[in-house]
Amino acid sequence: MTKRRFHFFPFLLMVVLLLFAALAAAPRARAQSNADVTINSNEQLFSVMAALNTAGYDTGINAATNDNTRQEVRDYLAKEKIAVVPQLAQFYAAHRNVANPGLDLEPYISLALLLGPPPDFKFTVAVQDLPPDAAAIRDFVPLLRQFYQQAGLDSLYARLYPRYADAIAAYSPTVRRDILLSDTYLRFPSGSYLGRDYHIYLCLLGAPEQVQARIYGEGYYLVVTPSAEPKFKEIRHQYLHFLLDPLAVKYAADIHPKAQLLTLARAAPALDPDDKSDFSLLLTECLIRAVELRMDKPPGAPKLVADAMSSGLILTSYFYDALGAYEKQETPISLYYQQMVRGIDIDAVENTLAGVKFTAPAPSPVVRTARALSPEDRLLDQGDNLIYAAKYDQASSIFKQVLKKYDPHSARAFYGLAVAASSLGEPDTAEKYFKESLSQARDLRIVTWSHIYLGRIYDLEGNRPAALKQYQAAQVTAANFPEALAALKSGLQHPFAPMR
């Protein structure tokens, strides 16, 4: 997931001071907050993680961190007679990611972020709108309700309040500074949240060195587990997404003509798969990397720009130079953004990339093991590249080969076949394959775009109610992908009509 945000205002220091006021002495670790930005603990997340730790979740248990809360909670709960633990262990074992145990945590974080407060733990969205990773483990919730009551988690959570308060206090000064400097650099005016919220949750019971981001609707979430060094850079990076992602949606029409550059970026093995699939995401990542380098002014910045280019962030050099011009004038980034996007010269970027050698992926964090590109993945990449080259018949042949030779349930192959059929003007075939992809998919991008494409098919058939149902189903996860969000908003406002 991405893979992907804060807000304060440079000349309203009082707002900042109020936002990051001293901890209130309440039995919930809810410090550093206003209506839009919070640094908190989260009782739903605590409860899910406590249950997991009794159920066999041992990833990273022996890793060194500066916090021993996880082990103490495990020891405490192991001494209690909790009747539902065998059922929790059975559930966890049945849903483990055997190939990569480091990924076991991800669906449970997604689930926790979409639960209401205990003891009911009601879903905050309709069950049918849950993202696929959370939907796959939704039956965990009834067990969680029993565990919460039997383990007395309400009192345990209250007793651990000082631990969370200390962790929040350790993060707050630097986060406060980074947010203030980010707002100052980008010149964001007061009141520009527009109903969006950004939540940082400190999770003391997860495997260490984790920073996991989620975007659900208008809510941005960052979950941070204990680590040897605080994750300040990661928090700032997500805050920059919070500020800049909406601009990619607002100026989607200006970004679209530059999207042919995505074909060049797709050759970079180190580039995140989501960035290879959504040019707006890639553009935003490049801009954020350039902003970080401009703000930090590190020694050897040109080398770091070159490194970003080699990783596949192909517009970093352009934005780094463009921000140099931005710094010399007074227009805020919210207005200057469009000028920068329109200034992207496709030929110039291609010429720059001619001298760039893409690098291999960096080693993954210790809790996540790197996975070699399989023959199936290589075929899927080949099919995707053929789609981008508008060679739809050839792409279809590749995706059918994947289904026949490797995985008859491949959501990515079904999605590729659906896109190809849609592009070839075969709506009935496209509809069938989009539904197949939805029945198999765990990838949020595939789920989101499958709903949007189905909505467009139904719009073209004149079935507006069915189209709206598909657009609404995409709302929970579309914010992860700016191009999809722009398409979704357009679909909700008026029926889809192909460009002439």
C-alpha cells in the first residue's frame, strides 16, 4: 500500500502551539491533536495487536528496540485464563502469510483502522466496502469482542497510558518542527484542510521498524511501531503527501498529457508497483523527494537527486530545479503547482533519462523479506507494458497465458484482460473480467479501478443507478490513487462519456 500527511501554517504559530499542547491527564493517550491532525494511541489498534500477540504473532519479537511494552503485555496475557485464545490462534494460523511472515501485520492494521471503539468494535464503513485485506479477516472481529471482555483490555490499556504518553511526548517536538517547516516552505494558508484528517498512531505491540500508511476516504493514517530510531522522516514524508496529494487531483487535466512518461519509469526495477501504475502517484513522489532535498539542504544533494532518478523517480531532477525558481517568488505551492506541471517538457525528461541507469531495489526492512521476480510476475509486467503500448490483443494473450500456466485465479491477469477488452470496445467481456478481478483481488488499485471501470460500462449502457453503486464502492480506497480519485469524482458528478 502504499503506498502516502499534516498541516500547520507558517504565520499562525499560536495554532501550532495549541495543536501540540501538553498532554492532557486523561486515561486515553490522546495527545498532540486538533480537528485535523493527531498523534495518538488507538484502543482499537491496541486491542487487535494484543489479541494477535496471544494468537501466535511473533514476528520481530527478539529485535532490539527502545520499548519493552510488547513483551510485557505478552507475558501478562499469557498468565491470564482467556477462553477465546485457542480460537484466535486457529484464526491467525489460517490467515498467515506463510511466504512472507513480515506481511502478517498489514491486514490487521487495515482492519483496526476501520473499527469503531470497544467493546462493540463496529465497522465504520459498510462491510461490502471494506478494503480487500481487511475484508479477508473480518471474521476476526467477533473473536476480538470476546477477547476484549475476557482479557479486561480496557483496564490494561488504561494502565499502559503512561507508556503511550511517553512515546507521544518523544515524537512531538520534532514532528511539530517538521510540520511547521513544511507548511512554511510550501506556504499553505490556514483553513486548507477541507475536511481531511491526518492521524499518527503509535503502536507499541507490533513488530519493530514498521511504518504503515493508509488512506481511507478523507482520512490519512500512519501507524508507527517501536524502532531503534524515531521515524521522523517517514512521518514528514506522509505529511507532504497529505498536503500535495489533493493538488494532483485538482490538476489532473494538466498532469494527464505528461502521463506517457510512465512508460519510461516502468522499466525501473526499484520503483514501487503503485507508482508504475498511476502517473499522478509517481509525479507526487518525485515532487515530495525534491521538496525534502530542498528543505534539508543535505551535503551532496545533486548525488541524492541522481539516486532518486536511478530508483525510477524520473521527475525528481526537474522538480528540484523548478523548486529553486519557486523559492525565489512568493506564490504558494497550491498555485505554483500547476505552473510546474505544465512546465514538464517530455522531450527534455527523455533526454535526461538517456543518461540514467536504473538501479536494483534496496534491501527490504528486516521484518519484510524481499521477493524475487517470478516468471509469473515477469509475464504480468510484460502484459502491463503491452497495455501501456496500446497492444491490447498481445496483452490479452499474455494474461491468458498467466491464467493457464501459473495461476487460474490471478486478479492481476483478470484485470489486465478486462482493461484490454474495454479498450477494444468489448464491454460484455470487460464486465465479466472486471467482476472476476474483484472476486480475487487484494490489491487496492485493482479493486478501485475495477469498480470505476464497471461504473463507466454501466453509464455507457444508460444504467446510472448501477454505475453509481460501483463509483460509491470505490470511494473507500480511491484516495490512495489520485488518478482514480479524479475519475471517481467525475463519475459521481455526471455519467461517463468517452472523450471524442
